[in-house]
Amino acid sequence: MPHFFNTTIDIYLPSASLQKVDNRPPEEIINEKLLHILESAYPNILAVEDLIRITAADEVMVREQLKELHARNLVTEMEQGGFMRHVLDEKSEVQLVKQMPTIATNQQPTIAIITAMYYEKLAVDAMMENKTTYMKYKTEGESNVYTIGFIGEHKVVSTKLPAIGHAMFAQISSGNTTTRLLGTFQNIEYVFIVGVAGGVPYYTDYYKHVRLGDIVISKGGRNNNIYYYCQKILKNKEGDLQYVHKTFASRDTTLQQVAQQIAETAELNPDSAPWEQYIEEGQALLQGQEADFVRPLPSTDRLYMNIGDDNIIEVEHPQPPQSDGDMKVHVEKPRIHFGVLGSGRPVVKTDATRLDFASKYNIKAFDTEFDQVLESIEGNRKDCFMFIRGISDYTDGSKNKEWQPYAALAAAAYMKTIIKALSNPLVDDM
């Protein structure tokens, strides 16, 4: 059997005890699982044996569903019988390469965009013009995907991390992928980490409350830290929780300053919100995708509160003051928030620890552990980086499939707004 990289990959599927009863035909369930697994692993190739092991499904059924996905042009069968998610992007030329072609120094991208989920990369790439995707794939070892194109006058490169998450293997892989990205493209000045996250609810404060579809942009809090990663939780003698954590700060705040100026301009002139147009343009480009990038109905944004002893009640979102007339706008368009992001499996396990950690460090949203990515960015001496997160749930961005594509697109659209507002010395000096 060929030794694919993915023979040891960890893809986390919800355990049977945590899932709602799914009454769909088994074939439909396996079909969906296979697509999810291949999207998580992308751009890596998975052997059929690995897909059978991860899904715990019958071999005949797995092979039948792979054949069906292949017929729908959703997966590609690679050499030696492995499978990979097939990207449907008519606007991008795709080249399979063993080595990246040499790019002249003055033609190198200066902005890197890192995504973790398949639909996040689709959303980011929809913001580019004149793009080419390079699939640097291996049947042994990790594959990489780089899409190079233009946003405004800036040349950018996007990549997707394979299977980021709580498993140590996935964390190390995400750090390695980031290091290779920044080593391959050495003229990078700005790094964006774009995708989805879980908002921290403020049950009684409309202005602080983050809702589904809103956008959270990283902005330094105390000591300019923009990211808190919780490694473990301890208790002192009094029974108070003590969080062992790492922090990350962007030394160069250029991106934060530009983002703040854009938000302030839009506040003074509500018609000046170019990201809303970019969302619509992205939706038009992404219509043919399996994921639905249309904004879900407001009624699907349901808020719950844990009142203790595992008792959960549904509550209303905080309402704006009577004098504030933007309620209609809010349920139809994303609001922009600035703040600190957090992550860490120990704190996202329960509502109580997540909200306590958020309160202690003024955290606005949680995502799925990017500490290894950030360590790689800092290790490569990239001083200017930013998170842009679309809110898809109230946990860590991994729980609500219905809102994920739209939330990712909203984040990508605001990213495009920031990039187009940046000056480009190569163009300015002409």
C-alpha cells in the first residue's frame, strides 16, 4: 500500500453520543463525512484505507460514495489511488507542481493570507484577481497549496492549513505549513489569518454583544496582546481558576490602524462600507460551490445561556436603545468589532470557563488554536499580522455549519477592504 502523508492524520468527527439522531440514509451520511474529511485534509491526499478507518464505514460503501463524489467533480483521484478535494474555481488557473516556480524578487507577493478551513480559502480566493493556484503535492509528506493573485494593487498569496485543531499532530503541521509559506515567499510584509470564530455573547449589552455574521478584528488589549492561548487551568487554595496561557502581540500596528480608520469612516458615513459590496460579489462568484455562502435567516441566530447544573435556556439577544435606529441594519449586515481573540481546549470545553477566561482578558471571540501558526509567524520575524474573524457560532467557530461559509466570506471581504486601503511603495514610487 502506498504511504500517504495522511495515514496518521487526525480528523475529529463528533462522537456518536454527542450527535443528534441522524435519520438520513447511511449512504448520504457517509458521503457528507467523506467530503468533510477531504476538505479538512486538503491539500493533502488521503488513501482509501485511511478514509475507511476515519469514517469507520464499510469499504464497499466508502468506495461507492467516493465514486459518486468523483462523478460530481467534488474529489479528484490522484496517482496510486489516493483522493483529494477538487477545487471548483473557474477564475483560477491550477498548476500541479513538484517545486514552486522561481518568482523574481520584484514580483513576489508581499501579503500572506492563512486559512484553516476549505470554505475559508474559497472565500479568500474569491477576493482575488488574476490568480494562479499552485498545488505542490506529494504522495509522501505534506502537500501545500498556494494561490497567488492581486487584491487592488497588492500581490498576495493564500494558503490552507491541513487539518488544524486540537490534535498535537495537527498543531505541529499548521506551524510547519506556515513556516514553509513564509520561507517560500520571503518578501511578505503583512500576514492575515482569516476565517471563522465563535463570538463571546454579552447578554445585556447591545454594543458589546457579538452576533452571528459579525466581523471581529484583532486589536491589542493590555500589553498590546491580540491573542491569548490557554494551555491549562489550575485552581488555587481558594478554589479560584488560574489560567496558564501564552500571549501574542503584533509589534507593528499598521494593519490595526488602517482597519480602525476604515471603521471610523463607515461610522460617520454608513454608505461607505465597501466590504458589503465585496460580500455580494463573492456570493456571485461562489454560487456554484457545494457550500452556501448566502447569509442565513436572522431566525437561525439563536442565543442560549447556561444557568448552572447543565441547564440551558434560550434567551433574546440584547436590543439596541430606543434612540439607536440600526437594528434593521444589524440583522441584515455584519457589524464590525475590535478586540482580543482567545483559544485553548481547556477553556472552550464549558460555557463557564470560556466566559470567565473572556472576562479576565477582555476576549471578543474564540477560535480553534492558532498558537503554532503565531509562533511560526513570530519566529520568521513578521511583525505585522492580524486576525479577521467572521462569527459563525458562540463557541469557537467549529459548531455551526450553516453560518460558517457566510461568516468566512464576511471576514474575507473586510480583509479585502483593508488590503485595498494599504499603500504599495512599488506603485506609489512609479
